[in-house]
Amino acid sequence: MFRYLSSSLFLAIITLLGIGLVQVYSSSFIFAIESYGDGLFFFKRQLVFALIAACVLVGTIHIPFKYIEKHGWMLWFAAAIGVLMTFVPGLGVRVGGAIRWIQLPFGIRFEPAELLKISFSVWFASLLCRRDNILGHVKWWWLALAMIVPMFLLLRQPDFGSFAIITMVAVSLLFAFGLQWKYIVAAFAIIVPAFYMLVMTVPYRRARVLAFLDPWSDPAQKGFQVIQSMLSFHSGGLTGAGLGQGQGKLFFLPEAHTDFTLAVLGEEMGFVGFIAILALYGFVVFRGIQIAMKTEDAFKRSLALGLSMTFGLSVFINAGVVMGLLPTKGLTLPFLSYGGSSLVALCFMFGLILNIENSFEEDKFSKRFGTSRWNTSKVKAHD
């Protein structure tokens, strides 16, 4: 693993894993004592997930990229089957009105939508870069069904946040890869009214939008989360109350260790800590896009760009919700929120990006010296 220490992106991911463990400990301790009699309940589980995620990260880096390019699209269908399985009685788990999880042994729950968001970029990259070959063997309406059915299942769970992220990534990739403006305008002409109908015709989504516009109109119910989040940020001030000293997580702030963990961080670490973590997130997104722009391979470029945007949008939506800039949405904050499915999926995501970076560096080294950068026997002869 030591050779990856030269990668700034790898170091940033490991840093986020470490910060996430501290954040889960701080934000969940009181809730874990009251609910399970063990203040370290969530921390210990997150630690196990972090170790598994780190192994997934390193393992994914070592997968020969030709297998990802050839067979990676199957992940989309595997994840879609996983989402479908959440509707199987006795297997799917309902939490907070949504059926997004599959119950596994040892009390572990898996959220297939996390894998679906990542696998979409792999599948869509295959479509963009091999569309002529694919359309020559598969009818276009089969491809349409392969896209529409999983998205419909997300809405049925419901998981509107994942649905929105996948939709935005798809439109952005089409734009980035040269889709004509007339098609982009036509797509927006369809998507914007569709999103409006999906939000405003569903009572609980409409209530969230109204609460976002005026949270003080119903401070005890619809606006409670946003108001408590704002109070936490206000209490943090410039430098924060100190790690573990926040008051919002004392059952004032709902979902303190999941959806609203950024508010806990803002209260305990203050504006300085809040800006620091956003800067770290920004650096990760920047490096992902930078890697995408450096590679000459169309599939790798599309994949790295799609994955970076998926991560960036997840951070943007969660931060926007917590700061009251977006309507409340049940999306966790990458790396910092409690959740094993998200953590493992994120490390798989960045394992793919680091794999692209590694293959890019290998190609550059091979062109210069005619050998692998990890086998320098020929380099000495060259010099």
C-alpha cells in the first residue's frame, strides 16, 4: 500500500475515512447509550465497515482495468436486482417510510441504491463509448428499459435523492461528451416539468419544499430539522464548541449521526472546521475530474467524470439540505455519516478512479522507459 502514499487522492480518501470514524463516534455516542446501552455501538460497527471499505479500496485499484471495461456494465443489472429485492416481503426493510435496505445476516443491512449510483457511471460509460457496437446487437428499447425500470424502482422505494443524482449525472455526461444543444434543451424541457410533478404531486415531498421555503411556519414539525440544524451552526461560531461538546446531538437534532452529521461537525468544529471539510471534499472532486481530463481513453474519462460528479452531487445535496439551502432529503454525507453500505460503495468508487489514475501513470511511465514503473530493471539499462 505504501506506493499509493504518493497519490494525493488516496491520502485524501484515507483522511476522510479517519475523520468519518471520529465524527460517527462524536455524533452517535449519546444516542447509542440511550438506544443500545453502549456508547460505542455505532462506532464499533463503523470501524468494521471502514476496515472492509479500505480493503475494497485497495482491492479495486488492483483489478485489471480491461475486466472493468468489458464486464463492469453488469454491475448496473446486479444493483437493479438488489433494488428489486427490497420489495420482497421478509427481505426488504422499511425505515422511516422507505424500503431501501436488504436484511443480511448478523444484523447487517445493505442498501442497493448505493451500488446503483456508482454502477450507473460504469454502465453509461460503456453506452457512450461503445454505443455503435452495442446498438448493433441490442435493440434500443431494451436499453431504455434497462435504464427506466431501476429508476422507477428507486421512486417506488422511495429514494428520490438517488434518482435525482443519477438523472443529473446522465444529463451532465451527455453534455460533456458532445450532445447537441437541441437535444439538451429538449431533455430539460422534459426533465424539469417531470421533476416538478414528482415533487409537488407527492404530499410529503411538497411539504418538504414548503418547509424549506418557510421553516418557521411549522417549527415543531416540518421545519424542525432545518431549524435545529441552523441553531447548531450558529452555536458553533468560528472555532466551535469542541469535539464531543455539541448540544444539538442531544436529541435536538434528528438523524445526528446520519443525514445531519454535518450540523454536528459545524457546532463542534465551528466555521473553520466546516470550511476545512468542504475544502477536502472539493479537493477530492477536483482530483477526480483532473484524472478524467488527463486520460486519453474515452471510457476511463467518462467513468472518472461520472463517478466524480456522483460524489460531488452527494456532498452538495447533503450540505445544501443541512444549511437550509435545499429541501430536506434523505441523503447521507459521504464518509462522515454512519452507514456501511455507503462507506463500502464510496471506497469501491474511488478504487475505480485510483485504478484509472494508476493505469494512466503506468502508461505514461511505459511510454517513457518501455517498462512498468514498479519494475525498474529495464530503466537502469535505458539510463
